[in-house]
Amino acid sequence: MTLATTMAPTAISILDDVFSIQTIVLLIAASFVCWFCLFQILKHGFTAFAEYFFTRPIPTDKVWIPSALPHPNPPGSAVPFGIRLVDASEEQIVRFMSFVGQDISVADLQEVATASARYKGKLYESKVLEWIDQHFRLKLPNLSYPYVAPHFNGFASFWLETGHHLRKMFVASMVLSFEHAINGAILPIIYLRTREIAWFNLALISECGFQIVLIYHILLSFRLRIDVTVEQMHRAVWPLLLVHHICTLAFCVMCLYLGDDCPRDEVSHLFIALLGFTSTLHYISQMLDFSPLSQSNTPLIRMANHVFCLGSQLYYRGLKFVVMTHLTMGKLYKVGGLPLSLGCGLIALLFSAFNIDFIKFHLKATIGCAKKMTTSAAATENEVDKIK
């Protein structure tokens, strides 16, 4: 007997029952309170973790400073700084520190190294935020994706080279990956292995609570006209996110209300495919783009991740999503007739907009990564030929 099967009848046996509307509302309200508090704990906890482990002093011999000020920051790949700090003249250091607004009279090389890292992070952040605005709000075609420059000191110091808003996006991805792993993978897998209904219901109730947290922060962002969303995404994306979260909430409530008539196996597989696997991979990819495992640092690792993500998105958000939706609608038709089946289909149709966007993003990212690897390889060959 597994730990899961021994725990279910005792610890969460209340969740084995088919619920009334009143009970569903109370359980979701409790879930909302739990996730609202847990979100704050996770956000501050992950931030503290990054600030402790990823802000080590950068060795001065690994740091470069700009040769031109302001440093050029065109769309696409970041332009590396041109002067090694240990080789820089006093005049060059003074000029740079004055440009970033720091007093050189009390600065040593270590402070110059930190200032260079922060300036580098600020440049990349402005490039990313400009790309996001042009892509999501202006919907401009053929944009050059912003690639981060190689990091000075790997993971030990990369947080120093990450801008303020990109830090918030990174932490948001950590929080969402954590939640997706629990509600979208761990709980559905436990249900499929144990067949204890309590675990399935717990996944749905927990997901409902988190979706309300997401909806609340989006509505609050609209109200305050500042970004306090959990996802930390551009304002142009908020309506799409809001529809997505409302649909997810409606789908989970419907499954809870159906009780034993709910096609639990199909729903569990949908959770694993969409939430626990592909969505988590998407947020991990976002973290990789800002980290020392980015395209400019580890091109082969990043390319492998892109290919894996794209394949997963095509299979799970394309083929498997259609198959599982068809099976679910068929079972719901037998239970509640055409209205219930069409309601599920409408939710699935709205989900499809999100799925298509995910697939398009990872397709473009994979193609862009492949082109960049080809360009880098050609540039390396040219350098070798010059040496010969």
C-alpha cells in the first residue's frame, strides 16, 4: 500500500464526496485564501533565494565595461562591452561611473564591476520590454528577438545582471512553475495511480483557488493601472489572460459539480498535458532566456530545450488536446446532453487561442535559435580563416 492511498481516507477524506454548490463555493473560497497567502510567501521566498545565491561579487578580471557611452543597444542580440575592466584606464572608469551616476571617489574595482553588471542588465531589460510592447501591443512583424549577452560570472552573479522587471518576471515563472507542478502534475498523477477521488477533487479545488488569485491580480492591475499581475506580462496580454483564467475556473467548477459523471481520467490527462507539462516547460524556457543557460551562453542546451518544447507543444496542445477534448465532450454529451457538451467545446475553443499562441511562440523561438546558431558558426569560421 502506498503512502498516497493510506493518507487519502484520513487526511482528505472529506474530498471523496460529490459536492453541492454551497460546498464547492466554500472549498474554493478556502483554496483562494490558501493560495493568496502562499503566493506572497513563494514570491518573497524565491526572491530571497535568488538574491542570496545569485548575487556573489563578480571577479574583476571577468568584467567588461562599455567603450562608448551610451552603449549601443539595437534590437536583437546584445552588443558586448568593449573594455576589460582590469585593462581599463582610470579615465575610462571615471567616465563610465559618472555616466551611471556613481561617485568614483569612493569606488573600488569591485563596485565598478557591480555597476557594469547593473548597467548591462538595464540595457537588456529595456530591449526586452521594447520587444514585448512591439510584439503584443503593436503586433509588429519580423521583430528581432532580444538575446541576452554572455554573463560575466555564470549563475553565481547573474542576478546582478538582471533588470528589476525581468527579476519579477523570473520570480513569477518560478511561482507559476511551482503551482503547475502541484495542481497540473503531482495531484492528477496521484489520482491516476491510486484512483482515490479525493486527489482529483483536491487538484480541481486547488486550481480554482489559484485561478481566482490570478483573476484578482489582473482586475486589480486594470484598476490601479500598474502591473501587479502574478504573471508580470504586458498590459496588452491581460484580456487574453483573463479569459483564459475564467475559462479554466469554469471548467474546474463544472468538473466538481458533475461529481461521478465527470470523465476524471480524461480531465486528469488534460491537466497533466496542458498545465503540468507544456505550460511548465514554457515558463522554464522564459527563465532560461534570462539565465546563464541562455542562447548566448549555452547555445546547444538552449536549442535542445527549444526543440523539446516545440515538440511537446505540438503534441500535447495540438494533437492530444483535440483528441482529449473530443473524448471529454463525448462523455459529457452522454451525461448532460448537447448543452453541456457544447459548453465544454466552447471552453476548449477559447483555450485553443492560447494553445495556438504557445505553439507559434515556440516555433518562432526554435527557428530563431537555429538561425542564430548558424550565424554564430559562420562568424566563428570567418574568424578562424582570418587567423590562418
